[in-house]
Amino acid sequence: MTFVRVVVLLAGIVVLLGTANSVLTVLIVPRPATSLVVYPVLVVRTAFRRVSHLTRTYPAKDRVLALSEPVALVVLLITWLAMTMVGFTLVN
């Protein structure tokens, strides 16, 4: 194995371990969110807040913001899947 392949293998292992740590932290251990969790959720929340500022009434704002957390969960699952695929690709 060349030096580059070893570095890529180690990077893949780090990505897989980081993703596994994030999944276990969010789903099993009740602790504050890790960095992998924070960024996708913040992006979704920020987008929904900006859209909610365009509405004029409270019920309309409530309808928009009510969708933010289910969408954030789906984005988080997609992020975990993408990071797992990247990690396994680097390991291979």
C-alpha cells in the first residue's frame, strides 16, 4: 500500500467513526448535539425562519415553522447516509 492509500483509508475510518458517534449520540445517549448534527439542522432552521418572515399572520408563520423539524430530521438522516457512503468509499 502506498502512503496515499493509507491516508485515504484512515480518513475513511475517521468519517465512519464520526458518523457512528453522531448516530449513537443523537439516537441513544441523551447528550448535546455533535457538530455533524448541528450544521444540517441549523441550515434547515435558518431556511424555514427566513421563509416564515415572509408571512404576515401568526397562523401562517406557525404552519411554516411546524414543518422545520420533520424536514430537519430527514436532512439529518440523508446527511448520515451520505457520510456513511463517503466513509465506505474511502475505505474501499
